Amino acid sequence: MKEEQQIYAPQVLEFITISTELCKQLELCHEAERKSFIEVMCKLLPMVYVKAALVGSVEEASGYNQEYVTEEDYNFIRSSVANIMGAEDEYLDTFKEDFKYSEQPILCAISESLADIYQPLRNLVEIYRQGYDDAMEVALFDAMEQFKLYWGQTLLNVLRALHAVRYNEA
């Protein structure tokens, strides 16, 4: 598949679409009620994971793209989610690299995990919004590499935590 076709492949565009929706929900979460926020996240996160996995292998692209998510943006998402989650923001994680060297699970935050997922996805969405093929190739490659190395596992971990909160509150 040629690079130009790859960035416009249906599975890629579906991944961009669901990523856009996740970013929108995180950006507006300060207006949401806790129960509805958790329900939305428990529905969107699996879709993001599946759509990212369906993208499959992406041809390597080298270059540099501007980062659109600022530290202020990241902190806004993190603090908005932390406010919604309250005391339920923290969860224990055994899939962190640090766990290999510890007998105790690592304490993580739902808010930080969601902000960590938000950052590469928002950057990808913004680059796609601009519509420059070369930049889109690099952004897609970068996002998929980050998916394999980091945010895919983070998504699964935070989904587990959200699931526990959602169904323990019911």
C-alpha cells in the first residue's frame, strides 16, 4: 500500500474519527457528571483500542511534526478528570515497568493515564485536521509506534480501573 493511500485508508480514518471523539469528551469532561463520564470512557476507550489495532502496520515515516498539546492542555485534562474522579482517581497497576523491580503494585492515576492517551491522539487529530500528507504520514507512524510502546497498554490499564469504579458504584 502506498503511503498516500495508507493515510486515507478507511481503518485509519475510522481511528482518527474515534480519536477525535475521545479528545472531545476529555476536553469537555469538566462539564460532565462523574457517572456519565465514566460510562462514556468505558465505551470509547475500547473502540479507540480496536480502531488503533485495526490500523495495523504503518510504513515508517521520518520527519518532525509540531506538538499541539501544550503542558497547559495536558494539565487541564489531567486536573479535569482528577476533579471528576475524586478519591477514585488512583488505581494499582501491575503492568508498569517499575513493577518488575518491586513486590508492590504501582499507584497510578486515571487522570494522568487519560491525559497520557489524550496527548498523542490530540496531536494526531490536529495534524490530520491540517491535511498535509507528509505531516500526516509522520504523525500516523508516530502515533502507532506510541500505541505499541506506551499508550495502548495505558489505555487497557485505565479501562480496567474505570470498569472497577463503574461497576462497584452501581
